[in-house]
Amino acid sequence: MNSRNKKLIRVIAIILAVLLAGGVVFGALFSALSEEAQPPQERSRVELTMEYLNDEQALRITQRLIYFNATGKRLEGVVFYAAGNMFRRQSALMYESDDLDAVFPNGYAPAGIDLRSVKCDGEPTDFGFQGEDELYLRAACDLGPGETCAFEFDYYLLLMRCNAFQGIGDTDVRLSAFCFVPGVFDGATGEFALKKPLPYTRWLYCDSADYVADLWLPRGYLCAGTGGIQSVESEGERTLWHVEATDVRDFALSFGRRWRVTAGESASGVAVRVLTNVRGAGQRALERAVATIDRCEAWFGDFPARRLDIVQSDYPLGALSFPGAIWVPGAWMEGGGADALDRALRFGAAQQYFGLSAYVEPSADAWLSDSLCEYAACLLLEDERGSEEFLNAVNRDWVSALQQTVPGGLNVTSDAALFDGYSYDIVVLKRGAVVLHELRLAMGLEGLLDGLAAFWRMGLDGRTLTEMDFVAALDAATGSDWEDFLTDWVFNVDKYTEQTMFWYE
């Protein structure tokens, strides 16, 4: 397996609208050598001062980023994500046509980033948006290997009313990939590797950083998300919220004024909060989350986040997981959505380990997060409700996926950018879970759990993990060689389409 890291305010909206109107062989990959574990490197630090301008539907942001050059090369510029610009033009939206009404129930209106200035070490520097949809920003610098510089950004982020990964809904304001985040430098190409947004899985490919944020909100709002969060000051009709998050990649926040908070903690002291406006849902979700954390810790080790927020969100396409936070659609908080909520909590808790902590390249190696988390969620179901319930779920959810032909030659390990949401669910989540199930049948449940725990521990040094690391973790946990077995199954699980299946165990 290739071991490289696989790599604004309504006036502004009008101005934007006017401006816009004018103008791989798997076996060979598995045979590649896994990169040696590297010692932790100095991390970049992101400092944010923000104010939510409710009447303008915008965030006023000043951002200071202490960038550490860990590339080993002299840099003349750094390329950052500018994902908010996806909302500048309708053609740039990542959502599929069948989902547009749910994500944009009030219709589309232009939004995006109004960037006022960029400085490097206190001096104005050249900058420009890049890409067809201007989703990236290049800022000039002169930075040697191991050196640091301070980038300063002054901008407005217009947040349209929508239910997208950034936007204003009826319940919450969602902030995901909302600030300037440097991409990962690819030493082989001499370029920064950045990913386009995806609606159905993680996509933000970036290095770990420390975040410190001060966010002014109108009085009465609550804030949730990544890291330690507390209200520290009130001034007139607004309140200051202070956020600190250490060693995270996918920093996200959400805030609203319709939530009520239910709080508790796990047996090991992980603080859990549920923020919802659905009567009775807070306690149910809290109990389920705590039980899930307890079991995950017994299997895999200390929970990667010392605080977990379960946040009712207007995002309609399913739960979204971030370090220390899970966004859950409001409908799942209702009694009729209990099963979906339970599954989201199981999957989201597992993803705190696999993908967010044991970090993998989120698009090219999506299966190393999502397939593992799908199967871990099923194991958590089995542990709670027994093997019969587990097998009922397996046969209800997986067998139809095994029997379908998916065009395009996509397999479990294909880059997520090649899928649509429907085929991703079939291939990566369900067929990928079958691959893990076959591993479990071959090595035993204890061996698989030990292998997953070993895989998570491999990521504690902060590097990006690969498939070869996964194989090495399985080998170390069991004392056997699993490369050929895993290679065979990830390529041939689609052979089930040729078989008549009545019950899969």
C-alpha cells in the first residue's frame, strides 16, 4: 500500500452575485513498506477572534496562525483551505441533486469569504484564491525548514440560511472547515495536497494543530464543539465563549439558542453533554453515549476526547463527527429516530478513535476510518443486545449490498471522491464491514479487537496511518500474517453478487 500520506453582510452577498454574473493495483500497494514512525513534531497554532453578527448572517473573524514548516523544504507560499467559498456559486456545491432541497430548503443564495487582508509576520503579503471554485488560498512567505511564521487573516464569513456543513439553520449555526487551514505538503510533488469537500464522509486533509478561539455570541446562545468550551464574560447583549483544543485536525463549532443541556460523565471521567430541544431526548442520548464510551474504552483504550458533545443539528444528511463532537439530525432525537440515534452514537464514538485520532488520509483511505467504524458500531450493538440482534442487523443492512453490482469497478479501498453517496454506503460502509467480519471469523473477536486497539495506538505519535499499518497491527495482535487474507477480501468481497444468499453469518 502506498505509504505516503494520501494524500462575510448581505451587501457582500450582492457583490459576490454581481461579480460572479460577470465573469491503483492493491496488491502492490499492500506490498509497499510502511513508513517508519516519526517523533511528534512541533504543531501549528491557530488563534481565532470571532463575533457572530446575527442581523448580517455573518461571522467577523480575525485569525492568527503560527505556521511551523515541517516540510523539510524552503517554502515561498502556503496553500490553505477556503471551503466557505463553495457557497459563492451554485455550480460549486458538493451536494447531490436529490439532497439539494433538504440542504437548501430556502433555496440557494451566494455566500462566502470576504477577505480583507493577509499578513505574514506583521507585513502585508501577496495572496490569491486558487482553483476553479476558489476553494483554496495561497499566501506568500519565505520560510525555511523548521522555521515558523505568523499569518494573519482579516475576513468576514457570510453564512447563508441552509443546512449545509456551514450555515444557519432553525436550531444551530454550523461551523465546520470555516477558517483557513493549511493543506498537507506532499514532498514528492512539491505541492500542497488539498481535498474537495464531500457530503458523505470526512474530507479535510490537514496536519494537526492547536486551536484557541474567542467567540462573541448574542446573549442566550450556547456553544458546543471541539475542545474545552466555557463562557467567560458577558458584555451588554453578548457573551464571550472561550474554546481551546489541542492536537486536532478537524476543528468544528456549533451554536444556538434553542438547546437545553443534559450533562454527565463516563466511568473514566469523560464529560458528556447532550444539547437538544426535544423533550426527554437529552437523558436518553446521554445514557447511550456514556455506555458506548465505557465499552469503547474497554476494547480500544482511553477515549481520545476528554469531552464529547452530542449536538442536535439541522444538518439533514446524517450525523457528522468531529474531535469531541457529534452533530445529529433533530429527527433522530425524536422517539421514532431512536435506532438511528443509537447507531450514530456508536459510529461517532468509534470514529473518535479511527479516523480522528488514529488519523488516515480521509478521502483516499476513507475505508480505514468508515469501514472500521461501521463494523465497530455493529460490535457495540452485539455487545449490548446480543448476537441474534447483531445477525438480524447484519442481514438487514449488509446482504442487499453484497448482492448489488456497483458500476465503475469501485472497491472498498477506492478513493471516496470517486463515489456518490449511495454507492459509498454500499461499498465502503457495508461491504467494508463484511471484510472486517470475515477477519473476525478468521482471527476471532478478541484478536480483531486487539488489532483495532493496536492500530489506534499507532496513531498516537500524530502521523498519518496507512493500510500497511493496519496489517501490521493485526499481525502484532495475533502473531500471524494477515496481508494476503485482507488483500483477497477487499478485492473479492463483490464476488457475493454471484451467489444466492438467504442468511449471512
